[in-house]
Amino acid sequence: MKNDFDIIVIGAGPAGTIASCKLMKEGFTVKILEKMEFPRFVIGESLLPHSMDYLDELDLLKCIEDQKFQLKTGACFYHNEQRCDFLFKDQYTKGWDYTYQVKRADFDNALAKETEKKGADLEFNAEVLLVENGPAQQKVKYLNAQKEEINITSRFVVDASGYGRVLPRMFDLEVKVPTPPRGAIFSHFDDSKRTEEDGRNIFIHAFNNNTCWIWSIPFSDGSASVGIVGDASNITHYAENDGAGFKKMVADFPGLSGRYDNVEYKFEPRVILNYAVSVKQLYGEGYILCGNSTEFLDPVFSSGVTLAISSGYKAATIVSEHLKGENVNFEDYSIELKKGIDVFRSYVNGWYNGTLQTIFFSDKTNEVMKSQICSVLAGYVWDETNPFVKKHEKALSTLAKIIEM
Ligand SMILES: Cc1cc2nc3c(=O)[nH]c(=O)nc-3n(C[C@H](O)[C@H](O)[C@H](O)COP(=O)(O)OP(=O)(O)OC[C@H]3O[C@@H](n4cnc5c(N)ncnc54)[C@H](O)[C@@H]3O)c2cc1C
């Protein structure tokens, strides 16, 4: 068994497989260690169009298209009786005008299989226990499917362990985020009552004075992911008695007009609390972090997988340059990634403080500005020709003030 590689990647979620494909394209050998057996459930089912750029670039689109996932052409936001549609075909940035709503078990499995086909040595049921980093060689200890401890080495480690946060925990990199503790409760429901239009868009509806929101993400097999995000205390309350409060809320929610009333749900509601996290640094001697291992803010704009994919690609690019002997500054990776994350941060803050509601549900927002905001919602958060990217926070607050005048 081979035990030395150019790169060891921890985790076979989207960040890990994209980083691996980019590194293999640059000529490196890659070992991926994945704790679980695939397909496995993970939340995060609505993609953004910008993710398609990376899938296309790495020749991964066909394996995704073969899955016949539900087409997603926009996002639909509601507040009380008001509705605001963003269609990606109307966006300012010249980019993809569609993407998919995916069951992540199938999406991640398709990417993992294709990554293996391209040459990655992918081992499932392989849990990373220890990483000893050094200037030239990284030592990784993991537990294999037979519960044996295995030691392997590489020139570099990419941590794409998502919610596992392997290196942030091991190297004490975690920092608290200054957002209120929030959580989510969700399940998959039969969605046979939906209209054709319901099927094309993610549905997001704020309630409880913008402190909570409900999502519905339709899948191509006629089911849908439905969940509620809110203060951790609210979510804990919805989860009591096997999620009775959640099930009732979903069945009776006015904006959903009975779409999930008296329908089958596919599994008992699951809860995730306090998912917002960050780190002090995104790289160190012999390692780099990407995907949810770096920072996760909030799911309201479905940015998680797109950021995982784009950070996996960007991390692999700089690691490749470094290993080829180019003089790189890893801080450039941090700055670049944070630029995109900070754009989403302004939009997330604007969602909860009401700024975005003012903008979304006003007839004073002109079409040009709406198309620029639409590009952010499509994931094009590095297009600095877009004023709603370049001066994200200011652009949103100024527009909201003008509308309110
Ligand atoms: C409520 C909620 C709703 C969300 N909705 C959306 C959405 O609609 N759209 C969206 O884009 N994002 C959404 N997200 C975010 C999304 O879940 C994540 O951003 C995304 O899964 C991150 O991908 P990743 O590749 O970084 O990590 P993951 O997908 O978590 O993959 C990491 C992999 O690492 C493996 N791993 C962990 N520890 C170890 C170890 N010790 N050794 C080996 N392997 C290990 C895990 O088994 C896993 O397979 C949502 C998040 C939440 C909380």
C-alpha cells in the first residue's frame, strides 16, 4: 500500500473533491481520507450558479448532469404577503443562469466517484486522528475501516473536513463568531402538491420579526427539503416531542398554502445548533483549510457549497503553485476568500436586521440594482465591477435609506 503522497485531503465533501481534482489536474498525487461511507446525508441542498463555473472548469459537470437533479433558476423570498423573485437570467454578472437543487448524498457521491476516476486514492471509513505538520513533510494518522491506526505522509495537507473541523480543533484555530446562537430543524417531505413554478425556485419566508425563516427546496424526485432557521431557543422548542412544533408549523405555514399539510415526511426532523464558526487563520506550515473548515455564517443565501467549492479550488491553486516552487504568499488566499465571505456577511446581516427586507419588498428598487443584487445571490461575490459586491455593506444600507425616505 502506498503511504506517501503529494497531498492528503481530509474529507470528501465538495471542498475536498474540488481541491483534489484541481491538484490532480496540476499533476499531483492525492490521497483523500473520508470518515464516512458514501452516500451519506449532509444538509446544504440548494446550489448557486457560480459553483457551475468550477464544476465546468474541472470537467465535473457531466457527472452532476447525469444525476438529473432539480433545475434551479432563481430564488424567491417572502415576507408577510409580499413576494420578491430573483431570476438568475436577469443577473448583472455574465455567468451561469441556472444551477441545481440536490440531495447532497447523491451530489457528493457523484463528485467523489468522479474524483476517484480521475486518479485520487479515496478511502472511506478513514477517520483522521492526528496531523503533525512540518516544513517539508506532513504526518497523518488515521483509523481505517478495520479500526487499525495507519500512518501516511505527504508534502501538504488540505483540510476539507467541514463540520468535522479537524485542523481548527487540533491546532486550536477556532474563534467564536459575534452572531446570536442560531439553529435549524429540517426534514424531507413529499412535495407532490407543488406547482411547476414552485419546483424551479428555492422558497424562503421570513417570520417572527425577521428572527426566523422557513425554506423549501424542491428535489427532482417529487420530494423537498423543508426547514426552519431561528434562535437556538426557538429551534429547541420546535424540536420537542419528536419535532411536533416543527411539523405543525410546516403544515400550517400561511405562505405555503397547505403544500406540506398531511404529507409523508422521509425522516424524523433533525436539528443543528450553533453552526456559525470561524478560525484565526486559514493556513499554516504544511496545511491549508477550505470549505466549512474555514468559516460558516448562515444558510439563508445558500452560499455554503459554493464557498466550499470556490475555496477548494482557490486553496488547491495556491498549494499547487507553492509545491511547484513559485514564490507564493498564502495570505493572498486568506484575503481573496475573506472578500467573498465578507460580501455574504453583509447580506446575512442585512437579512436579519431588516435592511434586505426593505430592499427586496420595495417597488422603488430599480432593475439595475436588482440585477446587481441578483449576482450576489448567484454567488458571484468576487466580481468587483458590481457595486453591490465592491461596496457591499454601504451599497445595501444606502439603498435601504433611500427607499425609506
Ligand atoms: C441548516 C443549514 C442549511 C444549509 N443549507 C445550505 C444550502 O441550501 N446550500 C448550500 O450551499 N449550503 C448550505 N448549508 C451549508 C453546507 O452544509 C456546507 O457549507 C457544506 O456542506 C460545506 O461543504 P464542505 O465540503 O466544506 O464540508 P462537508 O460537506 O461537511 O464535508 C466534509 C467531509 O469531511 C468528513 N470528515 C469530517 N471529519 C473527518 C475526519 N476526522 N477524518 C476524515 N474525514 C472527516 C465528513 O465526513 C464529510 O464528509 C447549510 C448549512 C446548514 C447548517
